Amino acid sequence: QVQLVESGGGSAQSGGSLRLSCAASGFSYSVYYMAWFRQAPGKEREAVAVINIGGTTRYTDSVKGRFTISRDNAKSTLSLQMNSLKPEDTAMYYCAAKPCPGCTTPIYFAPRDYNYWGQGTQVTVSS
């Protein structure tokens, strides 16, 4: 079955860096859109960064220039490099996948668009 397992979360100081990883298994990774979402306490889940099959990416405005999403289809992994972290980046971060072998839409940015989710990894940034 589809499995998404996140790792790399933890605590960092403001201005620091963390790298999240997501190991995918149980599906044809190369034909899936992949994304990182986050959810802070009391807030709705929001897309942080998405990457489609062709490698096109999109970021939420608050992380542009600081975060970088990447995928390795050979290893079925997804990464999120987070630099210049801010306290407002504190949240549970989730890896998500959407099967899309024949998709024409470049990017899907809503949680409802994604079929599979990991358990999440906590990121806490202190000032």
C-alpha cells in the first residue's frame, strides 16, 4: 500500500535551517505529484511547496526564497530544504502525494487534491 514517511523535523533557532525528507513506497512515484503541507495549532492545513511530475514547483508566498522542494524519482524521495527559518514556520509538516499520470493541470495546491498523506514531522522554530 502507499506509504509516506517523513523525517528530519526538530527544533531550530530563528535564522537556522532544517531539511525534511519523505520516503515514498507502494506506488509509481514518478507519476505522482508531491507536496509539503503544514498545519499549526488552530490553523488550517496549508500548502508549503508542491512539485509536479515534470519538476515544476510552486511555493506559498511566505516561504519563497527560503524553502526549496525537490524530488528524486530514482529513490522515491521528496525533500524540503528550509533556510532562514522563522518562528511562524513552526508547524507539523506533512508529505502528500497525488497520482497524476495524465494530468494537464500544472500544479495542485489544495489539501483536497491530494490522496495520500504521511504522519507528519514537527518543526519548531524559536526566536
